Amino acid sequence: MLEEVERWLADRSWSAADRPLDQLLDRKRAAGTTVSVVLPALDEEATVGAIVEVVRRELIEGLPVPLVDELVVVDSGSADRTAEVAAKAGARVVHRDEILPRLPALPGKGEVLWRSLLATHGDIVCFVDADLRDFSAAFVSGIVGPLLTDPDVHFVKAMYDRPLGDTPGQGGRVTELVARPLLNLHWPQLAGFVQPLGGEYAVRRSLLERLPFPVGYGVELGLLVDALHTVGLDALAQVDVGVRLHRHQDGQALGRMAAAIYRTAQVRLSRGHLVRPELTQFERGPEGFVPRTYPVDTEERPPMAGIEEYALRRVA
């Protein structure tokens, strides 16, 4: 490991308990900083309501100063009751297609996160996946904390244990097989991140609006790499928030995720074009193995700062 990374691990890796909630509220009040929490959601009726309830109960209601000023669920076309459950629990629900309607929406998580910048106003934007179980408010307060207390920090990722079923430490298979090797080989300054692909991270809007967003599964790796090049390693940090429990993908879905992440890395290494932006996988059918070919995400959205509607909103 680079000496720079060893120093970074000592200086920029914290626990959520290092910053008590009353300290964060004092800093937030003094600075007048606003915080938006965004949950990208697709068919998450089983979990999204409980997450919203915890954020509202512990970080908004009953506090002298709410830690969270804005709680938004961006629904990307759920076929279940995700939007209804989230609204009933107290979130503002916005449909992906209602944001920036002049641009037809592309499928993918990154597309939802990119559009959420136009649907929110907070100085700090905190992203939280909507499929988490046994959700703790520390997933929000922990990663927002360094941004409220240290002006030199611009991007904070959550780190956590990630069990696979009853087996501890075996979740995050794409992280271990794809993302971590890529980062260690090509961006060794980022080798200290425990969960580089985790969906829980908080970022200053002033940075997010300057970054391109891969529209699909590559968004987490893309944002992390581009943030490194934009603000430098010392502006990045991570916070231990405990244990993350969520729904796990099957092996073929993980393969598609891995391909998108590899593509995102490849573009950042060469800024070139994939020769064949497709991935073929195999499923056993009645007469043997059947090939299924899927497109690999090749679209990215430009930095939000260059979008006319966003610029006009800032002037207004």
C-alpha cells in the first residue's frame, strides 16, 4: 500500500461514533448548511418505508435543528407500491421522468442519482440505497458528519460489514472480484476504501455538479475516481457505520454489474470506445445452455453544472 494511502487511512477513516449528533447539529446551525437525503428506488416497497421512517424520526423530527432538511425518494418506474409506501412514511416522492423531462430517461441507477440533483437543493447530498434492512440513522449522520465538521472534506463513503446470508464478510462479491483489483492496479490512491461500490455516500453539491455520472451500475466507481482527480485524496473520507443488510443479486445480475463497472474504468483509463459494448451470459434451458446477450451501459450524463435548467435554477 502506498505511504500516502496509509496516512490517509489514519487521517480520513472514522467511526460514526466519533461525531455525536449534538456536535453535528451545532456545526450545522452555525454554518447554515443544508442536507438532502436521496433514496433511488425501484420496486422497494418492502424496505423503503422503514428507511424513511427512521430518517424522519431520528434526524428530522424532535431535534432542535433537523440534521436532514430534505428527504426525497426518486422512483425510477416501480411496478409495486414503492412510491405510495415512501410518501406515506413521510418522504417527498418524485418520479425520475418528471425531472428534466426534455431528456428521455435512460435506465440505470446513475441516471436517477444524476437527475436527483435537479430535484433537491441541499448543500450536502446524501445517497442511500432503498433496499437496506434493519436501517440505522448512522448511515446518514455518520457520512454527513465529516462534511459538517471539516471544510476540507468533500466526499464521504460509508464502510461496513456486509454479510452474505449468515456468512460474515462475504457480501460485495463484485467489489472483491472486479472493483478492488481495478482500483489497486490503476488508481492505487483509492486502495484504502473498504466499500468503493457502496451506495451510501455524502458529497458536497459543489463537487457533485462538476462530475459526469455513468447512468448504470458504474456510477459509484466513476464518481469516486473522478472525485479523486477533481479534489484529491485528502478531500475524500470514509466512515464506519456498522453492518449493511440488503437484498443480494444473483450471479448473472452480478456479471452484468461487473461488466458495467469494468466499462466505466476502461473509459476513464483511455477515454476510448468499447469495441463490443455487450455481455453474453448463459442460462441452461431444456435443450442445453442458451446464450443471453445484454448491452453494457455506455452512456454517461455530463456534469450537472452544464445543464441549462440547473443553471437557471441557481440564478433564480
